[in-house]
Amino acid sequence: MRRAMRRTRAPRPLRAALLGLCLVAPLVGCKGKIGGALARAEPNGEAFAHVPVPPADGPKLHALASGVTVYDRPSTSAARVGVLRAGAAVARSKDAYTKAECDGGWYAVRPRGFVCAGAGVATDVAGIPRGVPGGPELARALPYRYARARSENVPLYARAPTPAEQLAAEPDLKKILGKGDDKDPLGAAANDVPLDPRGVPTGPPVLLAGGEGIEAGKRTVASFFVFGAEAAAPQLVPALDGAKAGGLRKGSGVALTGSLELESLSGLRRFAVTAAGQLVPTDRLRPALGTAWHGIDLDKIGLPVAFVHKAGVHTFAFAKGKAVKHDDEVERRAPVPLTGKFRTVDGVRFEETRDGEWMRAQDLVVIVKRHKYPDFVKGTQRWIDVSIANQTLTAYEGTRPIYATLVSTGRDQLKDPAASASTPRGAFRVLGRHVSRALDPREVQSSFDVADAPWVLECEGFSLTGMYWSDGVGEAQSFHDVALAPIDAHRLFTWAGAELPEGWQGVYGEDEAAMVFVRP
């Protein structure tokens, strides 16, 4: 079992913190100076729960790499409360509270917790290397711009490579140069869909000036990799014998925060900066836009609703007891609000839509009104209902449904999760939320890697996660995870917990986290 997560207490003035320390004087002593008392406290002791929250305008702690952990006490054996992203600058205490287990010292950070000022962390601007990657955009369906590797062993560079270093790492470089000038048009992306403050879609996708990679009213492969301003070449790691730090398998996905041009064998070549602070040549990438498809807001319409689960589906009317098919097809996966009424004609069941038309039940995946609820549903408890058989997800606040969509669960569906690619069933609390996180390769049958899966809701044994590399929702194709379209994953992420602290990539142990109920 995972360690139970304890949040630090609400901010207190320094006087209240000192009073708290005096109350535990038999353990830590109380000399009137908070630093001296805490220096004698056990790193996991209760005294550290009383440390004041650093002011927002105070000195900063800088995360130079992804995965810098925030603990609820100054000890690596303490509970994790969060993770900082590469490039984050978070307010910190002026001085370290202790150096136990950490030579650089443990600093309190805003709004809670402690960070060890060790490798990958700087406590002053002089220690920040150039080219720190930009942060995610939390209000959009996808937090980063994404791409996938066109071929095997696409190089990742730790610093700006010279032309000679590029040639050494990429023997076929002369054949590749110039292929990044692809002018083929690209369609709508997940981030082209307008969202309201809740993350609910408010209309169809629109390619607007200033949108991701849009030039002269259109998006092309080449323009997709051009950002608003040229980035600085990152240099977040110590000097290497060579510039190459690794490689991407064919098809692997990566998050991008900016791009710049560097000298190559014949002129300038564009490189993208990854969310981890590495460089990757864009002529070896293809854009991953993320599907613009999404589920349906139930706030006003409620249940039942359905989704069209195949192509070639039509609506019907009834005339003289016969079903008459309309000519126009209904798009696959289109959401269809229903009245709950049905008719059976010639042995075929038809469901009535709220537009007054009829559709065959066999063409639909229907989410019906619930009359029974899991035992944990009390008051306005936020919870997520996942049906493996239907490949659907419904978000609830208490007994009120608010959002419904299609998902992709474990591909072995109802087999034993301990011995197969099936999503675990039962009731689970969301243990952590992550803006992005590396995916277990088994989720994509180990055919490629996903470094930055977006909008992850972590549960015991599986996660709910956004999926930019495929639009196959509605079909069981994952390992244990429940995969969603990016817009839907973003909607759940923003709803399932509190606002993410500035500079944090993930948060653990939220008091009011949502529940997830996975059923057959």
C-alpha cells in the first residue's frame, strides 16, 4: 500500500509557529529562535508542520530538471506532496531549516512542503544555466506542443550540437536536411477547441491567428515547429564528451516548449526544446496534434445520452408502423442526448433522441440514469464512473452527472488485472495529479515510448491519462490505464482536485481528491 499522504497545516504567522514549537518543547526544545529549535527536531517530526509558508515575493528555488520532489517534512522518507517541473521557480524560505540527508539543505517552499537543494536544484539565479524550458499551459486541452519521432533513434541533445557533432550522431544527416520545410497543411488540433473556465468545450475547433504553428491562416508541418519567439539553447546538464544524450524510438512522443535554429552542415537547422530541457531536430519529428473530439457536458441536459459507436449510422422516423431511414449519416462517436423512451419495430429496438428522431439501439453506446450509487457517494463527492463493457466514463458530483465521454480501458477488458492487460475494478481514490508524466510502455504494447502523457490522475494500480498519440477512444486498447481524448482528460484534471500550485508538475494526497469507480 502507498504511504498515507498528510498535507501540511494551514499557513500560520511566525508567532503561532513558535508557539507550536514551544508546545513540543520536550521533543525539540524552545529557545525563542525557530531555526535553532528546528535544527534539533527530527526531520519527520511534527514541529515541521508549523513552518510558515514562504511569501510569494520571497527568494526562489529553481528546479533545473523534471521530477524534483516536494516532501511534507525535510526527509526523503517523508510523504511526497508534489513534484516540480523543469524550469520551475517557486518561492522558498530564506534559509535552509536542516541539512539532514541533504548537504545543500532543506528549504520550505510555497505553498507547502520541503525541497532538498541537491542536484537539479538552484537557490539563486547565479546557479541557473541558460535555456531553462518553458512551462505548461494549464488552461489548454494539451499543456505542451507534441510531436512523435519519424524514425528510429532520433537524437536528443543535451546542448547545442555543432555541425560536426550532428553528423557524428546522425550519419544520414545529408539526406535529412531540408525535410523540415514540409508545407503540407495540417488539420484542427485539440488546442483549437475553445474552452470555458471549467475546461468544457464551447464550440468547434477554430484556426485563429496566433494559434499553435499557424502562419498566414494555416498550419503546416514546418510552421507547427515555429514558436512565437526563438528559445535559448538549453544547457541543463554538465558538459558531455558529445552533445548527444539519448535517442527516441520510432513513434515515440515528446512534449515541446520552444524551438530555435542552429548551424548545421548547410545553413540553419531547426531544433525543438523538450519539456525536459533537451534539443531534438524537428526534421526528424512529425506533429502530434491531439484529436479535437471530446465528450458532452451534462450540466444542463443530464442523462441518458449515447455515443454512436460505428460508421454508417442513420436516424429514423416512423410512418405507418414502419421505420423510415433518413439519408444523412450521423458521425461516428457523435454524442446523442436521449429522452429515455424507446420503441421496438420488427424486433429492432429504437431509442428516441431529444430532437424527436429515432436511432437503433444497436448503433449506440448508451449511458443511462443511475438509480443505485456506490457506498462512498455522499453529498457532493466528486467521482468518476468507468464502464469497461461500454468504454464510457461519466463524471458525477454526488448523484448529479456533469460530463460523459468515451474512453479506452485495458485491452483484455474483464480478465484478471493481475495477470492480464485489464484495468483494475473497484473503488479508488485519486492519489496524485500530474500535468504530464512518462507512460508505462506496456500501455502502447511497448511499440514506442511516451515521455509526457498529459493530465494524469494516478490511482492504485492504474491511471487516467490524456492520449495525444491516438484518437482510438471507445475501444479497449490500453494496458491498465484508462486513456481519454485530451480535452476530456483536461476537463477531469481541472475538476478532480484543487488548483495546481505555481511551478508544480504534480501534486499528491489532496484532501478532497475525486474517487474513481471502475466496473464491468
